[in-house]
Amino acid sequence: MDIYRPGPCALICTAIVVLFLIAPLIAVVPTSFTSSSYLSMPTGEWSLRHYRTLADDPQWGQSALLSISIGLVSSMLATLLAASFALGLWFQKPRLSAALIGFVMLPMIVPPVVSAITLYFLLTSISKVSAVLGYDTWSGVVLAHTVMIAPFAVILMMVALSQVDRRIDMAARGMGASLWQRISLIIVPNVRFGIISALFLCFVLSWEEIGVTLFITSVDAITLPRLVWMGLRDNVDPAVAAVSVLLITATIIVLAGVLWGRERRSRSVLVPATIGRGPEL
């Protein structure tokens, strides 16, 4: 079988483009080892002082834990709401499906500053009634992030459900399965990869959310992106470069783990198929 392989020119062009894209990320690495108290390339001496700052200053750890907890809760809520909405459309197929989908997509369509201002007035109004769920609170940030990331989860869930054969559900219904049994035993197992993808994407979007967070937080609920923004805006803290290097390293480790797991799964599928194949005549 003749397989097309890219030539040297294509490989060189690809390498140049990749190098151009990752050059800013590479430049952050030496900057994080500077011995200066401001962002700069190390002139002669490399230092770990800014990494020690991350370990000594509890605010960085608290902000990271806060961002993780907000990301986990908001991604689960957004995925649950998106799955419920997509399943409702998939089962009922209402006439106003397009209007409902357009309404749900509004946080993703309108400019982020409009959503941020709207959520700011909403949370400040809620603060007058309840101090737990309102402006500059953990639960308020979770609510705002859930509203912002839910449309992305809806898209992934609708794509996953569009690939499910309705005849499977019809067969289960014909055999007397209830609605809950059809959802939990038939539909959800067939869209589990869509659910996992929605959870992961929503967590990433909540983790990096900064535009809305700036409007709805002040001093109590300081997430890691907001703390990084404060470090760049107020005093250009070089610890921001150290945080960036740690996040880049964590991302590379996660991606490498995903690729390694995918490679192992593909090999586990190919090996039994090769063993079970009979001799070719």
C-alpha cells in the first residue's frame, strides 16, 4: 500500500511554524530563573528565588486550590445542565429547538464584557439577599463560570447525541424500559466520551477564565488567573513566569499521558486482532 509521506520541505515549514508558535512559551522558561526582582532574562546568574516565592507565599497555593475547586464544581454543574438540556431536546424534539439552542448559546455569542456586567449586577443583587451566593464569593464565581462554560458543554453533548442511533432507544422502550433506564443504561454509556470531553473542556475554560472573574471578585475570591493578572498589572512580579512554567509543564505531562494511554489502547486492540487472524494463503 502506497502511503503519502511529507517531503523535507513540508517538514521544515512545519517545524518553522511550530517553533514560531511555541517561541513565547520557550522564552518564559529562562525568564522564570532570573535573579532580578522584575521580569527580565537572566544576565549571568540563574536563581530559583521566584519558585521559592511560590512555595513561601501561601496566597499562590490558596489561589490555585480555589481555581481547582471552582473549575471542578462549575464543570460538573455545566456538564450536568448541558446533558439534561441536550437529552431533553433529543427525546422531545420540540418545535422551538432552534430558539432554545440560540438562547442557551447567548453567553458564548455576546461579547464577554456584556456577560461580565450582567453577572456583576446579578451577583450584587443576590448579595443583598444572601451573603453566601453573591459578589466576591466562591459560590458566586461558580455560578458565573457555570453560566459562561455551559454553552460549550451543550455543543459537545449535542454532537455526541447526534451520533446515537435512535433505534437503540426504540428497542429499549419496546422492551418496557423506563425513561430513567433508557437514559442511564442506553444513552449515557453511548455518549460517555462526549461527557468526559465536556467535563475536561469546561474545567479548562473555568480554570483560565479571567474576564468575568475580574468583574465579580474583589479581595475574597482571588483565583489563580486573577492573581497572575494582578502580578502583571500592579508590580510585574517575576513569580508569574514561574507559575507559567509550572502550568506549561503540567500541561505537557497531561498531554503526554493522554497520548501514551491512547497508544496503549490502540496497541491492545491491534494485537488481539493480529493474533486471531488466520494464515494468509
